[in-house]
Amino acid sequence: MHDLDWGFSPAALLDAALALIEHGDEDSWAAACRAALDAVQAPPALARLGLPPLDAAALALALTLEAGHPAGETLCGERGLGLPVLAQLLSPDAAAYPSALAALADGVLLRRRLLLAGAGQDWARLRLSPQLLQQLAAGPGQAHDLNRLLQRLAAPAAPLPRGDFPQGGGWQLTGAAGSGRKSALLAAAGTTPVYLLNSERFYQFDAPEELLADLLTFVDLNHGWLVWPDEDKLARQTSLLPLLEAWLAGHPGRALVRLAETPEQAPSALAVNCALGLPSEQEAAQLWRAMLPPDGIAAADLAALARQFPLLPGDMRRVASAALADKATPDAAALVA
């Protein structure tokens, strides 16, 4: 795993905990905890999750224990890492322990499945979620796909905006086949990664609610948008919608987009519908320019082509591909033919 910059040293915090266990040095432990909590800065990927300081420090400790710090075995014992251990480490004042334990038990780490709890209650063993470990261990530019459940959509060479789409929240992008929904979506997303759910594979797994929580965390860690495919009628997924709505409410920069030919009875998570029809003449001329060699056809000819033949982007691409197959630099007459 690559080095993580938390703004403090989790190892130093564990060393202070070990001193507390061995020597009863409560003052040093309290000072170390206060300094750590005041200085917590999660790595960029985790910072996108907006973790509260208590949760960020707990995750830092869990990561340090996962890395095999020598104090880990002493701190956790045979029972392993559990919520009581984390609460004790993060509440040097005994009076604060119950509230720390309650905050962790009902906090973002377990709710978002960043930490997974094993069997049992108070001493349930905690472990870091696989997708979190994968993401933190990945080098620059790497992205794991969570068992081929998500496909990152590749942006076309020159995606063109087609409308003023929302930059977050839930919405539907509808239009006929060939209307350029994916290209328009990718243009709206800009540099934001866009992930398409493989819904057929998604429902082959048990516990879809837990799996969806993992997917949403993956999208968060990559600062992305999630696309729900047309064939999955999201309005019927009553157990999943609350998770998606809570995710959207808590992460204003994220988007959940359903691509479809027609809008469905929209749940509140998808209340906005953005419809794509035929491109305007100006948009069509820009699309022709993007599909053809840059110096082949004059702008006036492309504008005339857009006026004479109102086509969907998918049909335009087929025409352009056929013309390019006949001639490397087709002229306007070749496109008209």
C-alpha cells in the first residue's frame, strides 16, 4: 500500500496507546489523541467521502493495524480490532467513551461499509472493506471495477455539450436510440469519471443493498457519477432507492443518471428529466465537424448539410463512416450522396 498522508502519524498514535497500556501514561495518550484529531487530513480519495474527524482517525488506526504495526496485536488482543478498541483509543476521557462508541456504531464507517463487522455484537471483529483496500493500494490512474460491476465510459475524442444538464443529483437522460445520450452525458461530466452499472451482473449477487453501498463508496473514492441502465426499472427497486437518495443528499457533487429512451415514473431520486431530440442546426454542424477530417469541408457546407438533413447523431455517424470508407477526405457531395 502506498504511503498515506493523514496530517498526523497513526503509528505515533498507536505508540502513545501502547505507552498508556504499559505505563498508564494517560496525559501523553490524551495529548496524542487531541493532536491527532485536530490534525486529521484524509488522503485525497478518502477526503472526498467527507469523513468526520472521529471517523477519519478511526479509519487511520484501522489502516495502520492492517499494515501490521507492532502495537496492533497488543492493542487488539486475540479478539482483533473491534468498536470498543477504537472507542477507547479515540476517547482518552472515560466520560467520552459511551458517546464515541455510539458514534462509531452508527457512523459512516459501518454505514458506508468502509469497515465491515464480523459476527457478534460488542466485540465484532472489524476489517477494512475490500474495495477500500483496493482503491488505496492502487497506483495513480488505476481503478478497480468491483468484479466487473461498473464500466467506466470512455469519452469520445471531442464530446459536444447538448443542453444544460445538472451537475449533480439524480436525473434521467432520455432520447431515441442514436440520440447521443452517452456522448452528451460525458460532455456534461467533463473530467468527472462516469461509471455504468452492469445491472444484469449486479442482481446475480446476494445482498444487493450491501453491494450497492460498496458501489457508491467506489464511485465516491473516484469522485465520479453513476449511470443506471435503461433495462433496469429503478423505480421498482424499493430497497435500493433509499440508499441512492441518501447518497445523493449527502454528496452534492455526485450524480445518479438513468439513461433511457423514455422516462419512467420517476421516484424522487430521478425527478428531473432531460430529453434529447434532434440536434439544432448549430449542434449538427459542430457534430459533423467533429466526425470528419478538420480540413475537408467548409463551415458553410456543413451548415447547409445540417439544414438539409436533420439527423440524429447516431445516423450522422453512420453517414460519416460510410463516406470516410470511400474517401479519406470526403467532400460535401459525398456526404449528400
